[in-house]
Amino acid sequence: MDAGLFTANNVWMMVCTGLVFFMHLGFAFLEIGLTRQKNTINILFKNIFIITVGLLLYYLIGFNLMYPGEFNGFIGSIVPGIAPPENGMTPEYADGGYTWWTDFLFQGMFAATAATIVSGAVAERIKIGPFMIFTILYVGLVYPIVGSWQWGGGFLSTLGGDDAGFYDFAGSTLVHSVGGWGALIAIYLLGARIGKFDEDGKANAIPGHNIPLATAGVLILWLGWFGFNGGSVLSADPATTSLVLVTTSLAAAAGGVGAIILSTILTKNMDLTMFLNGILGGLVGITAGADLMSPNEAVVIGLIAGAIIVLGVSFVDRIRLDDPVGAVTVHLICGIWGTLAVGLFGSMAGMDQFLYQLAGVGAAGVFCCITAFIIIFGLKKTIGIRVSKDEEIEGLDINEHGMDAYSDFRLNQH
């Protein structure tokens, strides 16, 4: 391979790594914007913990566990640390797309996202200690094991033989649904925030304290998704990279439009938060097949994802699960939709492929639900996972961290 092309590929991958890292700021802004100011420090602390510890865990065990080379297709061995192979810094590695170090760092940025998804769902009532333990186990073990099943050459990648199987371009299932399943189990075991549901089960809105900040978070996430999906091309190939960026943007736009149209029809109210989550739903929905879809198909996938957001948020409320930021709907339900869409649209569409996609969704769902339940239920029965009623009412910032995010005015906190 030409040295200039190898360098260009590697530089593009490093740019995408930076964009995916920037997404963590978007997640933090979105979560604090959609929750109350008395819990801002707690949410920021969790997000910073996820990034720092997640990257260290991926270095210590995650990368080798996720990309084990020759293995049984289900779980690799834990080999601590990372050491590049002889061709790790040359064009012979990864078809000249990037070096070993770039490979590790790009994939490491993905690893923390799964726990970040859970962070938003359990906001405002989980103890910080148990959440940290959950993050260590879920990011350190669960995420790389599921990822190895497809991206590491495991059993999902060869369901139909050597050249066919489950397909997930950038992680609708392997990243977003992994986080979504964990979030679903967590909020079930944790319970709803005080005041979220009446005795008759009616859901009450608990407004976020900074919607402009949440809006900024969504726009940052949309920008970061250019790296999330664009980097998943694993090179700077002009044709594929440009197509992926187009389908990603169109699906995001269609998701927002689809959500606000349906939301307005149903509620007679133009809800900005629904608009924002519709954009995210479109992004999650296109992530599994961004390189396979035409622009028209990307718009359809996004529109359906936007409708799913409106219906999914309502459904989660009806079954009395409290998800302050809509993480289960955005990342789990839209992640499932995007994964199945690979079998319905694009160049791989067909009944066989749809069944492979369905099998992948099921396998990830069963494994993530079982492992998340074991971890969180174990924590619940031993050290407890929820703060006291008084601590929840006063706010986690003071009780868990001893500080305020906005020290000059503690108003309207309840």
C-alpha cells in the first residue's frame, strides 16, 4: 500500500477517535439537561468515571477479550495489557486502515458508551458506589464479550457459513442495545424516582433543569456520530465514508422530523425533548447498516425510528419504568429496530439476513439481561443500590459528593 494512503487512513481514524471521545461531552450535557440541577455533579461524576475507568479497563482486558483472534467463538481468554504484533505499525496491519495503537484507541472510545447509556437511565436515585462497580464489570467484561461475537470473528459473524451472518456495522446492537439492555434491567430493579408515578400508575413529568444544555448535547452527539459511523469504515475510503456520513445525517434528520410530527399529532404539543430524542433514535437506527443503505432507505429508517421514540417513551411510562432521559427507547428499542432493518433494507436485505439479525438481537439480549441482573441484583441484596428518600429529595450532589454544581443559587431544586 502507498505510504501516503496508509497515513491518510490512519489520520482519518484518529480524527474519528476524537469525534467519538467528544460524544461523551454530548452524553453528559444531555443527561444533566434532562434532569434536575440538584443531581448535576452526580451525573458529571458518573460520566467522567465511565470514560477514565472504561479506557483503563479496555486496556487491561477489554481489547484482547473483544478481539481474541482464534477462539471458540463465544468467549476469549483474558490476556492483560496490549502489545502490538510485528506488523502493528505497518500497512500490513488491518488492510492498511490504521495502526495497532489507533485500532485500540478507536475501539476504546466505543467501550465506555455502553455504561454511559445506563447512567442516564438510572439518574437521580442510584448510589454512586454500586454504579461504579456495575460500570467496571459491564464495561470490563460484558461489552467486550458481546462485541467479540461479531466484530471479533465469533459465532454471530458466521451464522450462515463462513461468509454470512449477523451484521452490525457500527453497533446498533453491539454498543447501543448492550447499554440499553443494561439500562432496562437497572431501572426495573432500582424503581422509579419519588413522584414519577401516582398511585394509580399515571406518569408525571419531572422537567429537566436546562433544556438548552440538552439541545447542545444532542447536537454534539450528532457531530460525534460522524466519527462513530464514519470511523467504522476502518479506513478513509472515499466512496464508503461519504455514503456513511450521508446516510447517518439523513437518518438523524428524519428521526427528528418523524418524532415531532407524531408527537404533535398525538399530544397537540411541539415537544422539544421529543424532537431531540427523535434525532438520537434516527442515529441509533442507522448505525447497524449505515454503509448498506441508500439515502432514501436511510430516510425511511430514520422516520420509523422517530415514530418509535414517541411510542416507546409512552410505553415505558405505561409499564411504570422511570427512564429520565429516554435511554431505553433511544438505545435499546431503536437499536433493535436498526439491527433488524439490515434484513429489510439495503444491499443485504432478505429473509435469511433478517433471521440472522434477529438471532443477534436475541443472543445479545439474553446475555446482557442475565449478566446485568446478576450484577445489579447482587449489589441490591448486599450493599444496596438506591439512596435514601431524604437523600433523593435533597439531591445526590450534596449527599454523594458534598458540593453543588451551581453554588450561588440553589433554587427550584424540588
